[in-house]
Amino acid sequence: MSPPLETPRPGQRVLLLESIHDRAAAPFIEQGYEVLKEPASLSEDELIERLGGVTVLGIRSKTQLTRRVIESAGELAAIGAFCIGTNQIDLHACLERGIPVFNAPFANTRSVVEVALGEIIVLFRELFQKSQLLHQGVWHKNASRAREIRGKRLGIIGYGNIGSQLSILAEAMGMEVWFYDRQEKLALGNAKVCRSLKELLRSVDAVTVHVDGSPENRNLIGSEELAAMREGSVLINLSRGFVVDLDALRVALESGRLGGAAIDVFPEEPSTDGSAFDSPLRGLANVILTPHIGGSTEEAQENIGAFVPEKLLDFLTRGNTSLSVNFPNLQLPEIQGSHRVVHVHRNVPGILARINQVMAAREINITGQYLKTNETIGYVITDIGQDYDGELARELQSIPDTIRVRILY
């Protein structure tokens, strides 16, 4: 069943989950949307019940948007992930329903970088262990096993937004930076490119992981990779929980081969604060465990709260899909004195010609038009230079393989 024809109307609803920053609500309210908020994630059944009448959904990392949820949300037009990752969303199901997904790929970069640097220093100086001893009433002051980061080699796995900024700051603090990425990346500063993961692991004193949630990154760091690391080196994972084999990591730490680790993400994470948590790494004195807070700073959440609504509203009001993670990226300026029609369809030949046949039959002048596709869908923005009636939208909707038609203004 196709979604209904859409035109913007007052009173459309936005649902924001997981205590998204208050700044996110203001732009929607200014545009006449009703904003509903929930402090936590919702279950699949709860989402299906709550998404009735919702045009925009905002989530963070805990909410799981399954195909069943997406297919039940007949009025949902766009989704905002107020975080970097989108593995919690069935992106293909969204594509099939003509729903673009936007995230915040840059807004918490600095926050994650600062945590990574801080944890490297804490692990090299064994500050965590010394703090624990003092809390236990034991004074233990010596320089044994305490190391400066200056002059040490930092290995960065994943040289994207976070990895590259970490590279700059780590070098400014005196570290020698090596990095590995499956894609060709420009080295910043004096960073050295490694041509294989093993080359990086055996060459550096600290390894920090900043890869995406692609299936090929599952157990990227396992027993074989841990064995390749330098004796006494440390490992930091602030990327995805399934990237590091935690059982293998515990073995490497207990054997004394690795000097320490800091883990912020886990294969399974509790959905609410105060819930029970377990991990193979609990109880190890040389391990820093944090509850997925790498990007959780006041500054980052405020920046995300401003960035994602801007992208969502740009789509809702102008049809632009720049930086969407699942839609063809398309952005056109407004043309004064025109109306804008957007058409989402399955990526099959001839759709653009059929759209233009509809326009020509109704003697509608096209003042601007652009088509972009990916493997699944095609997305067309058409600006027309005269008034239209409701039959235009219905006729466009009737074109075979049409997923969604929206008339924006």
C-alpha cells in the first residue's frame, strides 16, 4: 500500500525519543509542528502504537526501527538519528517506503576525540588503577609502568571524521600517528599510512578504533589481531560494540600481554539507565569501562540538536536530501514563483519520461528538474512554473513503481 499524498499542513507531529536535546524541538515548533517527547527508547510494539499520525521521528542509538515498525508508520516522512550510527534503523525498509534518514556525522566528533586522548593518557599513566587503590585506602606512589604519551606511536583504525581529527590533536601532543583505513585517505600532518591492519597493530603503542557499523567490521579485533599487538600496548574502542571480541581481549589482558584497554561500546547494551550490566571485562583493574558516552557531552548534544532538525526541515520544506544516509543526495535552490513536486520511485527505466508526460499533458511548464538514483530508488525534484490542481499529484502517484509523491509549496 502506497503512503498517502502529502502536502505540508499545520499540526503535523514530531516524536523525539531518548531525551534528545531541547534545542531540537524549537525549529519544528516554529514551523507549526506539534512536538512530542519521550525520555527513553520505546519497544517495537510501543513504537507502532505511538507512530500513528507522526510525520518526523527523532531517535538516538537505543531505539530499534525494524521493518515492522517502518511499514506500520503510514504517515512517517523522515527520520532523524541524533547520533552518528544508523545500524539501529532498517535503512532498506525506509528506502522502500520513501523515507530518508538523516544523522549527525560531525557534531560529536570533538567529544569522541577528547575521550580517546584522555583514555590514552589514563592508561599510559595507570591513573585508573592508582585511583582505585586510594579508594581502597592504599597509598602506592612510584613511577613504575607510568609512561608519557609524547614520542609514543598511536595507531588509528578508521581515518574518517573522528580518526582524522584525533590524528591532528595526538600529533600536536607529541605522538607519532599511524593509521589504517580500507579506503584510500589523505594523511594529515605527518601521519603514516599502513597498508594492512597487521602492519599497524605490530607497529604502535596504542590502538584506537573508529570504524563504522558495516558487517565486515564484526570482530575486526579478535584473538589473532590482539596477538599481533605490541606487548604492553593499549586498546581503545569508541566505535561499535561488535568490533572487538571481548572474550579474546580479556585473555590478552589477563595474560599481561596488553597493558590496558578502554571500552565505551558493547555488543549488548542496556536500554535504560540503572539497568543491570555485564561484560567479560568487568573486574579487570587495567580496563576502563564507560556506558557508551564517547559523544555524550553537553556541547555535542546541543550541536546535534541543532544540526539534525535543520536537515529534516530542509527535506520537509524544500525536498533536499543532502547528507541523507540512505537516499540519493540531492539539493536544489528554491526558484521564486514556482511550485515544487518531489517524486520517489523504484529505480526502473522510464519513470522520468512518464513524469514529464504527465506535466506536458497538463501543459505545465517545468522551470527546474533533477533526478538522482541509487540501487533501490530514484528521487526527482521538479519545479513547475504555474498553479496546479489536486489531480496532478494523483496522476503522478498513479505512475507504476511510484513510492511517494509530495507537493511542498
